[in-house]
Amino acid sequence: MAQLLKSLVGTSLESDFSEDDIQLDEDLKVIGPIAGHARMRHINQGILVDGWVDLTVELECTRCLKHFEQPQHVDFEERFYPTVDVVTGIPVEPVDAEDAFPIDDHHLVDLTEAIRQQVLLAIPIVTLCREDCAGLCAQCGKDLNEGPCECQPEPDARFSVLKTLLQQDNS
């Protein structure tokens, strides 16, 4: 990044990247390698990095609780600011921006945290192993994707008053 930081504002550099063994988050299991593309542009306060990443994550189905693999294509765009002056090596004051990441003292950009945040945002709130997942039986816990269970539905106690009214009308 040192050369890019020394160049004119607006100069850009593009690069493909891949990582064979990476874990982005302790609660998020990445299956296999990740691959992506990044474009880095020199801006007034540092470097603007945008691009995309393809990866496969292991998720848990919200309905049946089985683990399944989900391919993801995630776009990202983040700002990185220098922590040391590229010419003198003197530490610089940090940029007062919550959405900017630091460039380390060796002028290296680590995309891991930026990608981790975007991957977590891309995961749906309700994760389903398949659209028609039947889930688990509320009484016995059987996986209803494997077939129906032997449970009889319990009558809802809220409707017991209606049942007695129906019985009175029939009498």
C-alpha cells in the first residue's frame, strides 16, 4: 500500500485474492477456500477498497437444527486510513471515522475484519436448509422432513370454552 499511498489521489490498483484456510468468526465456520477480487483506490484520507468475495459457510437450519453448507457471494466497500506517515514513518493521528479500518505500520491492508462484517450482514436472520423445510415436531422433536410423527396434536386450551358451547348447542 505504500506505493499507492505515495501516488496521486484517484490512482487505483486491482488484485484477485484467495485464502485456503481462514476462519472469520468463532461462530461462523467457513468451509473450504475463499476467493475474491479487490480494487484499492487512493483517496484523500487513505485507501478505499471495494470488491467481492465468494465463500461457503456452515449454517444451522432454524427449523430442523441440521447443519448445512451455504455458498455466499458478498460485496464489500471499506475505507482504510494510514497509522504512520508513508514518507517519514511518524505515527499519524487516527481518522475520526467509525467506518474506517487502519493500515498497519508496514503499510499492509488486512481485509479480514471488513469481509467478516459483510459476511455476517449477508447471512439471513432465518437460515433454512431448504425452502420447504418442515422443521421439528413440537411435542416429540422428530425431524418432520423424514416423515410425519405419531403425535396427536394437543387441543389448545384457549378453545376449550368454544368446545363446551358447541356441546351445549348440540344438546
